[in-house]
Amino acid sequence: MRTILTGWNFMRFLRLGIGLYALVAAWMQREPLLAAAGVFLVLMALFNAGCCAGGACSTGYRSPRGNQPAGKETISYEEVKSDQ
């Protein structure tokens, strides 16, 4: 119940609006496929699901400036031979 009542942002309102619009249009035009899409969008908005679930799968981007090495690094390679 807490998920439904809290954390409303622009994207949730947008999904809800598009879903409700699709449901009304489906009712007026008697289109079951559009009704299914509308129900899906309304449920996504209510449960804050889909499309990364509110940013839960973010990658944690780091600035490339902080990852630069101070100087040149020496890279060593080891040759691997096969007896085939």
C-alpha cells in the first residue's frame, strides 16, 4: 500500500494519464487490445513498476576524470602456445 501512495513523480503521473486515456478510448471504440495496454500502463503507474522501477537499476555512473591514471602504465603480456 505504501508503494501506491508514496513516491509519485512526473513519470508516474504521465503513465497514469496515458493509461487512463487509453482506457477511455478503448471503452468508446470497443477495442480490447487498447484496453489491455491501458490496464498495463495504469498498473505500472500504481505499483511504480517497469522501466527500471523508479531508478532501482541505475549503474552508478562515475566521472571519467577521476579514473585517469597519474602516469603511463607498463602493460606486460604473456605468450601462450598450444601444442596442437
